[in-house]
Amino acid sequence: MLNLKLPSWLPQLNHQVWILAIGRLLSQIGTGFTMFYASIFFVNQVGLSATAVGISLGSGSIAGVLGRFLGGSFADSKFWGRRRTLLLSAAISAVAAVVLALTYNFDTLIIGNLLMGLGVGLYWPATEAAVADLTTNEERNEAFAITRLADSLGLSIGVVLAGTLIAAGGSYRALFLIDAISFLVFFAIIYLAVPETYKFHVESRKLHQGWGVAFRDRSLMVFVLVNILFTTYVAHIQSTIPLYFTNFISSAGREKGFSETIISIVFTWHIVFVFLCQLPVARFINKFSRPRGLMLSLLLWGGGFILIWVAGVVSSNALLWAILGLGLLSLGIVSYTPSASALVAELAPESHRGIYLSINSQCWAIGYFIAPTLGGWVLDKSSEVVYSFWLISAASVGLGILILQYLDEILSE
């Protein structure tokens, strides 16, 4: 069995957590190739409307709901477990990336996104349940931070390489093929190096009872409400903001919008900043209760959205405001993601951990349906509507803070 010797300044976690993180890093390199360029490609090169692309991207979340339901049930089952569910997810996601590479019309785009949504849906409950299996309550904030750190590093590498390829005149379609290869690499790592992490319990056979337990958990259901808000915010960064930067921001030498090179630089900054801040912020957030840490995250999101609005309405220094806005949104992400997963893992009975984390992951499916659909609709409207949208988004954090205050009271009872 592989035994990793870690530097003393890194969390001393089970080596399987680090292997999972390495696999996620490699798969996210492929995702970084397409994440910030998909909407730009399908609107500006394939010729679909922003609304149509938003609907197609959002449709993947419909399949994601099914994938997350199956992922949670499979992860807690004796036959599938965490490992086989991850393998199935990687295989489906690789096929989806190939379909997207071959897309020339709306129908094929819908099929590719439905497959990708299913693969991603299967992935999240299984991978987060595996991390929770391998850690204690005290370790989980840093463990989830490490896996998110791997995500961020992989995405940053992918975005940089994709930007370089596009700037050199490369094909957007090649980005999706590289994404497919990255999923196959992830499949190989799981198959060769990650054993099953779950110790099967007899009571976990009754999966319908597990879902009933989860849906009757008041703390979990209150958290779901605010988690949908968080995931919608995250999805806007990946689906709405790139096209907003391309089509609605004044830039030197251009009537509107940042160039593909500038887009690459700005989002590389965002992802690298996430990478640098992930572990320090996770350690800092440990000083607070989970709900209060998430309240701090919401304040950062609100400030970030205000700066994104400023970037669109100022007549100069738009790039600076865009960088600062994404910087605050980066801090919002790194203070949210590990705390949310750790909170749900702590709420979950051990035998229903996959199901609880599946419900947590369903929030991502809902958020990734709302954001591209709403964002695509908004971006087809007038500039005044588009700019106002970011102020409305900033104001919405107030609702999230009220929900988290109520959750903190429940958990303190």
C-alpha cells in the first residue's frame, strides 16, 4: 500500500485522501479546459443564443438531480459503494465530453450536457462520502479544503493551458477531447489506487428509510435552503460572468468586452487565488461555528457581486475592478465549500452519509440549473438589466444570513 510522507505544514491525513485529491486534480485540469470557454464557444462560434446555451447548460442539472440521487444510494449500498460509483461517474463523464466535442446544434448540446450532469451527479456524493469515511470530525474541514485545493489547482492549470491553446489559434473542440482524456485518467487512478472506503452496515440496506431520515432532519433541510443560494452564486462565476466579461464590459481598444486572452488571465487569477487561500481560510474558519463561518462567506459574496457590477459601469479600470471582484468571490468560495461539506458530514448518521451528502450535492444541481438559465436570460436583455442583476445578487445575501442565523439557533439547542 502506498505510504505518502507529507511535509509537517500539511494536514496529516489518511493517504487515501491525498490519492483522491491527486485524481481530482488531474480530472479538473480537463474541466478547466472547458469551464470558462463553453458558453463563449457555443454562443460566439457555434451560433446559439445565450438563452439557448443557458438552457442547455442548465439541463445538465436535471440529469444531475437523478445522478446525485443514484450517487447517494449507490455510495451507501453494498454492491456499488464509493469506489464503483466513482468509476461509473468517470466513464459517463468521458463519453459526455466526447459528445460535446462533436456538438454543432442545440439537440446535441442538450444530450452532451445531460450525460455530463449525470456523471457529475454520481461523482459528488461518492467522493465526499469517501473523504468523510477517511477522516474524523476535527480533520474534515482541512480534508475537504485539501480536495477543493486539488480542484482549484487542476482548474487553474486547465484554464491557463486552454487560454494558451485558444490564443495560439487552437480549436475549442479540442478542449472537450482533452476533458474526456482527463476523466479517463481519473478512472484509472480510482481503479488502480483507491480501495473501497465504506464499511457496510446492515441498517444501510434500507435505503428508502435513509432518505426518510434525511428529509426529516430539520437542520439539514434548513441548510439546504441557504446552500442552494451558495451554489447558484458559484455557478454564476462559471456560466454567467465569463459571457458578461466578454460582451458587457468596456475594454481598452475594444467597443465592449474582454478578449479571450484577458478572460484567460482574469479567471486564472481567480482560480490561483482560490488555490492559495483554500487551506489558510479553512483553518481560520475553524474558529467559528459552521453557520457563522458561512455568514462570513455570504458577506464576501455580496461584496464581490458589487465589484462585478462596478466593473461593468465604470468607464475606466474595468479590468482592475473585475480582478478585485473575482478576488472577493474567491474568498467567498473557499470559506463556503469545506464548511458546507463538513457540516453535512457531521449531521449525517454514518450509515446514511452518502444519502446526506447526496442531498448536499443536489443543491449544486439546483444551483447549476438556476444560474445558467437565469444568467442566460438576463444576458439577452438590455445593459441596464444586466448591470442591475449584480446588485440584486448582492442584496440576496441578506436572505442567506437570516437562514443561517436560524440554523445556528437550531444547532445550539
